[in-house]
Amino acid sequence: MDARDLRLLVVDDSDSMRRMMRSVLSRLGIGHIDEARDGVEGLELFRTVRYELVVTDLSMPNLNGMELLEAIRQTPGREMTPVLMVSGHLTERILREALDLRVDGFLAKPFGEALLVEKVTRLLLTSMRRKVTEVATTDSEVGLMGGVPPQEFT
């Protein structure tokens, strides 16, 4: 998949954080980056657009990052969308709760551009590998892959 075709959602109540993340992600060549100021706005966008990745702040008004993550995990057909959570307030309890909701990654604020690039790239690659494996598994089940085991495509 071409990076220009990827759709990412950045959810953060800080204008400067959203701008910084958008700038970094744009330089990666990602073609479609939507922004939301809080979890409510983020969830509305998530329900109408298919995203390859959601990057969300933890502490936001109206609907926080944990509540957004929970809503994403309860959305049929999109529950496996990778979610990267960023926060300046990561505690062991918060980490445990997010892991229970199957968060895909964490970034502790403040973070540098290189770390954001590394995390986003890793999550996107993992997601694409999972999709290829799912397609190969489905295809081999109906005989479209000529009996080639799905693991050979990962």
C-alpha cells in the first residue's frame, strides 16, 4: 500500500501537539491525516471513515483517550484498528487498563519526532502484515492460494 493512500486520525486537545504530529506524519508521505480536538469528535470521525491508525491523547475533555479506545474496540469490523496512545501521565494503573483494552502502543510526552515515526511505522507495518495474513488465510480456506500456507506471506 502506498503511504499516500493511508488514512490516520490524530486526536488531541492540544493544537500544538496535533500540528506537530500532522507535520511529522505528512513528512512520512501519509496522504490523509484527520484531526479531532477531543474523543467525541474523534469517535464521530472514526465511525464515518476507515483509518489505518488512530493516535490519541489520554487526557482530553468530553471523552478521554481510554474511553475512545474502548469505543473503538467495540466497533464491529473496526475493532482491530491500531491505536497509539500518547500521554504525559502514564501510570502503572493506566498502562494496565489500556493493555486490557488492547492498546497497540504508548508514547510518553514529551516525545521526539523520531520516536513518533518509529512507533507509527511499526504499528502500520504490523497492521498490514496482519491484513495480508488474514487475506491469505481466507483465500487458502477457499482454495485460492493453491494450498500455500498463510505464514509464508508474513
